[in-house]
Amino acid sequence: MEGRVPPHDLEAEASVLGAILLDPMAIARVLELVVPEDFYRENNAQIFRAATDLFREGEPIDNVTLAAQLEKMGVLERVGGRAHLAMLQEQTPTAANVEHYARIVKARAYKRALITAGGQVSGLGYDDSVDAEEAINQAQSHVYAIAEHRVGTGMERLYDLLKPAMDKIDAQMASGGGVVGIASGFHDLDRVTNGFKASDMVVIAGRPSMGKCAAASTLIDDPQTGERLTVEECVRRRMGFVMGVSDEGRVRPARVSDWVDSGLQECFRLRTRLGRSVEVTGHHPFLTVDGWQPLHDLAVGDRIGLPRRVCVFGTDTSWSPELIRLLAYYVAEGGLTTAQPAFTNTDAEIVADFRACVGTCFPDVAIRHSRKAYYVRGSRPGPRANAVTAWLRELGLMGKGAHEKRFPSFVWRWDREHLIEFVRALMSCDGTIYDLHGYPRIEFAVASRELAEDLQHALVRLGIVAKLWKKKERCWRLDVTEPQSVAEYQREVGWIGEKSQRFPDPPVSERRSNLGQLPASVWSPVRASAAERQLTLVAVAQAAGEYGSTRRGFNPHAARGLPSSRLGAYARVLQDAHLRRLASPDLYWDEIVSIEPIGKHQVYDLSVPDGANFIAQDVVVHNTSFVLNVTLNAAVEQKQPVAIFSLEMSKEQLVERMLCEQARIDAQRLHRGLLSEAEHERLVYALGPLGDAPIFIDDSPMLDDLTLRLKARQAKARDGIELVIVDYLQLMHGRVQADDGNRVQEVSHISRSMKAIARELRVPVIAISQLSRAPEARPDKRPILSDLRESGCLTGDTRVYLPDEGRHRRLDELAGQTGFRVLALDPQSWYLEPREVTNAFGTGRKPVHRLRTSSGRTIRATANHKFLGVSGWKRLDKLATGDDVALPRFEGPSAGERTLRARPKGPSAGEGTSSAGGCADVDWDRIVSIEPDGEEDVYDLTVDGLHNFVANDVIVHNSIEQDADLVMFLYRDEYYNREKSEKPGIAEVLVAKHRNGPTGSVELAFRKELTRFENLDRRRAEVETAEP
């Protein structure tokens, strides 16, 4: 508001200065309250600054010394001379109220700062070049800086920093070798790190999901579109939802928080009696009566939970019923390998319907009947295309033999009614229904295994259980024998033709099938649950209203399996959540008939926060305990406020994990409701400490770096948090993504943002991170620092140009060196310039590809290494023959003696030049081949600032430097060497980077049943001094 005087109080300012002249020690009482910049009148600010300098130098403060200091500063006359100092002293009655005067001065300074910040915020509002979200961030920064007493602090003198440094040293001395920062609760680790310190960014990393992965070809349903996609395609699309099983045992859509590329791993094919199969790694868990069990712990004969129904349908209704049935007729009994498509069937009603469908959908064709086949041809003679043939060819069906047929992919996008129409026509041709011992039985037989598998899955979508098996060579059969499924088929799908009359109105069967029921082992948790409630099995059966349970000598047949309906009744009586899930009508308990190794395959995993499982190929498969231990130690034991940003688990799941951790009970027993009285007492007792613990949880799933910063500031101001935890780094995304979609740059930006949060709030920030799959390829599986980086690598024979030496050096020769310079491209000016390398390192042995350009340049790199293309940085596996890549523009007599030529900006020479590439130091060259080239030891560089360099005369991306102050890896030898582990029950914490201390290895006890880390009293950390 123009014309208004900013808030100030000259009388209070004069009183502060007068009090200092009256009592030389008064300045010590106000130094923490005001600084010279808080004074409105510049003369007063100069006097206070002079008094502060005298105090720091240990000189007395009075009229004489203060005047001399002001004269030394050259401002004595400007502030009013010695007379003004005498007046200040005379007008101040007492120095007793100096703190009160100082607070008035500070309050007015705050308001002036707020006015200044308001003007800056207003300017941001009018500045169209600033994004709205970024404007909010900057506005909050201005206001937050005022609250933190840090407006305009800028650079500080070393003298001002010495006292805080000495205070920190004093605290360390007082600790007697103890922990100064926030303790982790693990004694050996705290000896290495001395706790997590303010302003530190800490990264704690491990392999994602501990190897629980599915093969790339595994099929997954998209609940939003109905499509059936491979895991590899889901990863490429970053599909947002999958189907999974809830804690109540219900099949429903679940959100995916992350997709993980886990590289090449040994896989196994698990097959069940229903013929359902899935290919996974050995550590992948499956749902059993005893909870989630890894494949390695399962055996032939065990039963696992399968979804009985997966209600996934698309929304496509564009196909007419006639066109759908016509497609089904050709898929089922179409002869598609001759010039004219043929349909063979002897059911008069089906043949009539086939003719009607052809006439409705393709009125310009004619049907010719020859023996049992019906051929479709053009209605007019001549070379005119047969419309039906053209349609089948467009769908990719023409030319397919009986053993090659399967559902066209678009079928999965149809809605439920359209899918039923297709299944009805298909089954009516190749299926049958007949009487077996007085009960209806449905069968379907075809030559194509893929077609039988597709139909089996379609029936699963409709809630119909069918068994797939191989009757003989090139004959695959589906059997529907379960009374419930037969009735469901008859009611929901039905038949066309004569088969529709065989069981027009089948009676409701009282027969109960033992197919899909729970195994006899389920009686163990039933007994345990009953015993906990002091009930006998007979009493439970009586309360469930079971027939015969009131008779003397009632036998519950506990040696047999248990139907889901019966277990459900028991679960209601016992009020047992775990039994209720096992008894879910959505689950079918099928027997494993084979587990066979299938070699190494590309595998992927996904994180599903709600329920932590997903359905793959109609099988239910499963998908942060160390940091949780640290959290509880900080909040419960040390009473330090902790903010947790959980991007993977919901608040409810996190609280449950904390309860189990604090009470030291098995989470599986909690889920089943099988806690003993002692365990229940421990759980109740844990409520008290957890309820008092200052832990604040935010489970926003799609958190970006800017939102995290805003929320962390608010938590600091509102709750005084002293520790921030982010679970986990790879699930975050940048508010402003890189123009070229570079995820490596985006993660680097997020990492720097977290470091900025730590410094701004003066708290440690712990980020949980995933490792790359590099450790899996090394003989020693222990992670190393380069495993955190998401960028690719180059082979050791790659030549890197060093401008200071004027020559090329092999990349493997540079590993371990720092301080040398390479050529890097500035993306703003498009000029090459020398930049320092901060790290050169090897990353292990990996598969590589050879890229060759039209000018003869070749370079060998991993699939994820990035090259500069016309549209920005692209991974090697995203480039193709014909794409252009950037080369440095050199001149010189030979490759060994090249010098950089600085050209004015203009069109660059060579085929493939783009408008973006008309620049000083870049030419473009066309890729002529990209081909696999075996496995090699690979390396990478970290280039300061520009993150790229020239290698083999091609511009390539570099590794992103790790911003963390402290990096720790979790490693368990027992996980990789199940049978021959030298350290069973031991977990190693590898301190790989410690900016302010030593690195080393710390061993902890790991209790698998509690997912808990504990101190090992018999071991000490083996510490090695970090290189400076």
C-alpha cells in the first residue's frame, strides 16, 4: 500500500541501544533475539553492529569504546556522533527490560519482512512465466524463511559459525562416545554413523521385493480396459491397476504403486490340477492355508488359493451379436488355410444361424455347401475381393491352422454380454454337455492349447471353474464338472442348437463336490482358534448349526478337507478374520501337480499397497522393516517426532506393522486371529507406547517432490518433527519432469530436493530406495554404491576423449580415478566444454549391445544406457535402426589428434540433421544396426554438472552422482544361499558412503518370523576409514 510507513518502533530501538550502554552485559541477553538488520533506522543498525563487534572481540562497551568502534567503521558522524550516544544512554531509565525492547524490535522486523514477502508473492502471482505450483512453493518458502529467522541471511562469516561448531563438538564430547544424532537403535551401527544427524540425507537400500518376481510373458488382466497383457507390456504402459485378493479374501481391483524390472533370474513353472500355470522366481510367495509361502517352501500336493472368479470386462460394445457369433464359428470350426474360408458343422440350428450371420454382416457374399462344409465366396464372378476373407485376414485369423487358433486380443475388451455371446457360440461348436451318473458334465476339446487356455480364462471371468488337460497329442480338453460351475454355465451362458435341449431345466443338485475345498491342514488353525476361545470342535459345529453335531459321538471328519462354506460358518462362530479369508467364496483351493525349473528369464515385479498381491494367469501371487525399527526407536525410545511419507503401504497397514513390531508378534498369527493370551497382552501393552509416540503418517500414493517439501515444512512448523522418512524413493515423481522424459534426471532431481529438505528443516531425511539388478549378476551379491544409480553402462574398451591430454583413454583404465576432465555437451548452448569427472567406476558384468552408425562409429553399452537423439535422451533399447544420434563435431588430421572446432550456430552437416541439431558442436549420424553382443564387465562415469560425455566419438549420458550423506545397503546371505549360507539368521548393514565418518559392515540378527532386526551382542562392526 503506497504511502504507508512500514511497521517500526524507534523508541524500542533506542531503548535497546541505551540499555547496552548502561549495562555492557545486556548485549549478551539480546544477541539471540535481534540482529542489526532488524533495526528500522540504519543509524541504529550501525550502532548495534558496532556493539556486537566489540562484544565478539571481548572489549568493554561504553560511550568511549563504542564511539571509537563507530569511527573505525567510518560512520560515527553519520549516526549522530558522541552526543547521540550520550543521549541514548540518558533517555533509557534501566537495562532490566532490554529483552522486552528487543522483542518489540524483532516483531516489527517480522512484519516488515512479511510485507516484503507479500510483495514478492504478489509479483509471483502476476508472473505468467512461473508455474502456479512452483509459485506456491516459492511463496511458502518466503513465509517459512521468516518463521525460521532466516530471511536474507545469505553468506555468514566464519567467526559466526565457530560457536555452533564448538557446541557440536562439546555435545560429542559430552556423549562420551555415544550418539549425537538420532540413534538407529542398533549399537554397532550407531558406532559407525554416530546417529542420523540434522541436515543429512540418508539412503537405505535393498533389492525390491527380495526377488519375488513373475516372468515377462506372464499374463495380467487390466481391470480398467479388460485387456489381457503380458507383465512386460504392463511395465511399459505403467498400468495403474491389477486384480488382487483383499485381506477379506475378496477378488477386487487394486492400485499398483510401482513396476520393477528385476532382470534375468532363474524361474520355475508351477502348475495346478486345474491346469492353471504361472512362471515365477523361487522366492515368489503363494497364498496357502498357513499364509503366504515362497515357492521354494512349497511341494507337489500342497494346495494354493486361486481366484474362482475374476470379474474383469471391457466396455467395447461396437460389435453386433451376429458378427460376434460369426467370429466364434470361424475360430471354433473354421477352415482358414484354403483360399475360401470354410465352416464345418452338422447341427442344423447352428448352420442356419451361421448363414443368417453371414447374410446380415456380409450381404454381398454367397455361401456354397459342399459335403459338411460351407464356403463363403464373392457373389459376383471375377477378381473382386471376398469381404469375409478380407475381414478374417484383417483380424489375423486367415491362414491359421486348427492348432494355431486363439482368442483375438480385442475379445478381452468386450463387455460381459458380448463375451458371453462369443463363448456360447464357441462352446456350441467344439463343446458338449452330457449325462454322467445322473449329473450334467460339460466338455470342450480343441487342437490348440492357446485356444483352450483362452476359453478357460474367459470362463474364470464368468465365475466358472474348468479343468484344462491334454487328452492326447494335439487335443486339449476343458472339463466343467463342479455342480456349482455347471449350474452357473447353464444359467449364464447356455447353448445354441440341439445341445440347448439336453438339460433345458436341470434340477438343483444337492451333491457337494470336494473339488477346490481346503486341505485337511486347515483344521490346525481351526483347532487353534477354538482352543484360544476355550471351545471344542463339537461346540463350534453346534454353534454353526451343523447337521448331526448334536448327536453323541459326532465326528467332524477332521482328517478330511474342509469345504469353504463349512469353514465360513466356523469363522463366523469364532470371529476369526484369517479363517474368514480362507473361506472366501472367491477362492478355489487347488493342488499343485508340478514345479519345474525353466531356466533364466526376464522377470518383473509390481508393488500393490492394498493387500500386497496380484492375480497373474488366474493364480494369486504376492508382491521395510529395518527403517520401521529405526522409526520406533526414534519416536518411542527417544521421543523424537517422526514424519513418515508412505507411498507403498497404507496408514492401516503401516500401523499394523508397527503394532506387530512393538509387541514382537508374528503378523501372520495376527491376521489369522490366533494370538495367544500372552501375545494379546503384549499387543494391548504396545498400544500405550505407540499412542504416546510422536509419529505422523502421510500415505498419499502419488507424491511429488514439491508436495513432499510443502508437507514436510508444515509438519516441522506444526509438530516439530526431527526425522523425515520417505518409503520409497522410486515411487516419487518430479512435479516438473525433464523435457526428454529422462527418469534418471528426474530421480536425481528428487534426490537433490530431499537433500534440500534436510538442510532447510535441519532434520535427517531417510529415503528408502531400490537397488538396480546389478548385484544379481555378480558372484558376490553384496550391493555397491553404483547399484543405486539408474543409468546404464559402457564396456571397458570404450574410448573416452580427455581434452587436457588431447587423446583417448580406455574406460576400464579410468576406473577408480577422479579429477580428470572429459568433453561434455551443454544442452543450453549446444557447445562442448571440458568438465571434471567426480567418479569413474565398474558396475559388474552385464549383457551389452553393439550400436553402429552410418559413418562407421560403434559403441557397446547396456540396454538402459542413454544416447542423445533428435527428441532428447533415449535408452539404447528404445532406439531403432534409422534413428539419429548426436556426435561431437571435430576437425583434425586424425582421431588421435583432434581438436574441438567452435562453429557458429547453423545447420549441421550430414543426413538426418534436425532443427534442434543446427548447433555449434553437434552433428547427427544415422543408426544402421543395434544387435546383442554378449556379456562384458561394464563401467560408467559421473560428470560434474552436465551429466554426459564423449565416448567412441558419440555423445552419451553419464551416471548420476548420489546426493546422500549416508548410504546403507541391507544384505542377507541366507536369501541368496538358502542351503549353504555361512550366516543364517544374520543381516548385514553395509555402510557404503559416509560423508562425515567411516564406512564399514555391521551385522544384525534377523528374525524372519517377526521380520525384525535386532542387535548382535557378540559382534562388533568392522570399520574401515573412508577415503577423504
